[in-house]
Amino acid sequence: MSHVSYSATDDLPAESEVASSNSFEQTKESDGSDLPVPDADSDALPPPPIGDSLPPPPFDDLPPPPPAGDDLGPANEGTDAPLPILLDGEDSLGSTLGENDVELPVFGVVNAKEIGMPAFTIAIGLVDGFNPCAMWVLLFLLSMLVNLKSRSKMFAIAGVFVLISGVAYFSFMVAWLNVFLLVGYLRGVQLTLGILSLIVGSIHIKDFFAFKKGVSLSIPESSKPGIYSMARKIITAETMWAAMAGAIVLAVLVNIVELLCTAGLPAIYTNILLMQDYPAWKNYAYIGLYNVAYMFDDSIMVIIAVTTLGKRKLQEKEGRWLKLISGLLIFILGALMIFKPEWLV
């Protein structure tokens, strides 16, 4: 009697067959046909009727993700996408504005600090142009030129005098700047200049109350006869070229003679300019702007004198007020250089 042994697995389908069957059933489900019917005791929900549309998958309006392995570019690595609105501190191009930057409709981004230095330069130059020493010489020359009875000659000679005075003043200020560049930015030099400015300013202020009494920074009385003589030679010159040459010589000599009267503001300004740490070309440009403002006052005087053909000399009362204004400005700047130099930067 033979015995036949049966294994527990003989009547069961192989795993590959089960997997194949499951895959087939899933394929049929995806096709929407012959869906399997769940058992009665199953908790699963019944399938929708055949032919009804299935609900759309969530987020079907989102773009598909980029294919794996694509390079997103360095601009998207670790950064957020650019915002459609400007953040605080950005201009219309998205670049970050500095602390002192302002965006204007026509001029674009303008630095408020840079606007401050040109305005300061023009203000100091205008005040320096009303220096009583330089103004006295110019008004005296104009009062002499009226005797020519020619507006064109008067304008040409006086114009050359003002222009050469500006060029000489420019050279004088460049010399101050080069001295400070050679010495370097030293606190001791700044303190010395501040103390000298306090002294010069005090002398000018004193002249407002006691004009030419005691120490006074004006054109020396000993130099005035030479100035009178040169002015007369300009008037009596035989040719126009000789008169203009005399005006050039007079302008240079007057700027040398009045150094003590005018040295205060140029020295202070060039030191303040050095504190800004500008490149060389910008320093010269600001000195040029200073001298344009310096010559503006004289140019107005020339235009008035040529237009009216009137004789006008600087009176003592007017000279006192000019001394007071320049003295106060020199004194204030000197005090700032000593106690608050950071306010000048």
C-alpha cells in the first residue's frame, strides 16, 4: 500500500502567479472596466458607477515638478524668487539704496551727503568772496575805471582782474591742500588750525566793534600807495592790452598782499575737504567750485558798476559788517575743528 504525501503548499498558487493576478486586477481598475466587487462584509466604499467621471486629483492646476537632475541655475539655489513689489531700501532696479541715498524721478539715485558738501562749498565761497580786503581793492579799481567812460573797456579790465584773482586764489588753495596732504591727517595739525581760526575769527569780530584799533587783519597801510599807483597806470595805459596786463599784475599782487586777511577760510576749507577722503580729482573740482562762488560776488559788483557807471567805494560801516560775518564763520568752524571734528565729515 503506497502512501502519497501532500505538502501544505501544493494546492496554493505560486507567489509569481498571485503578483501577476494582482497586477492584472489593478490594470483593470485603471481602465475603469471589470472592477472587482468588494465583499458584503467589507468596510470599503462601493466604487462609482461605470461611466461616471472620477473627481479630479487635488492641485491639478500646479505646474509639474521639473525633471530630476535638471540644473535650476545658481540664481535659484538657496534663494527666494524675486518679489513683485519693492522692499524698503530698494530702488526701481532692485539695487539696495544706501543710508544717504534718495531716488529722484529724473536724476535717479542721489546721495544726500554728496549734496551737502557742494552746498557747504558754495556757502563758504560766497562768504569768502565778500572779504573786505578783496572787496575794497575791486571797488576802488571800479571807481577808477568809471573815468574811462567806456562800458566795454571797463568790463574787459575789471573782468580780467576778477578772473586772474580767481585763478590766483585757486592756486593758493591748492597749495594749502598739498601742504595738508604732505603732512597727513593729524589731530595735532587740526587742533593747531582750529586754534588759529579762533584767533583770526576773534580779530575780525573785534574789528566790528573797534575798527583798525589794535591788531587788525587788513591790507597794510604801507601797501595802499602801491595799489593806488598801479590802478592809475591801468587807467592811463596807452593801449587796451597794456591796461589788461596791468590788471593781471594788480590781481596777483593784491592776492599776495591780502594773505593775512583771507587765509582763514581757505585753510579751514581745504582741511575739511581733506577729511572727506575724496580722490584727487574731486578735491580739485570742489576747490574750483569754491572759487566760482568766490568770484560770483565780485562779478555781481562788476556788472552793477558797468551798468550804472557809478563810483562806489567800500565804506567803513560796510567793511565792519563784512568783518563780522567772516569772523563769526571762521570762529565757528575753528571751534568745530577742535571740539566736534566729526560734524565736518
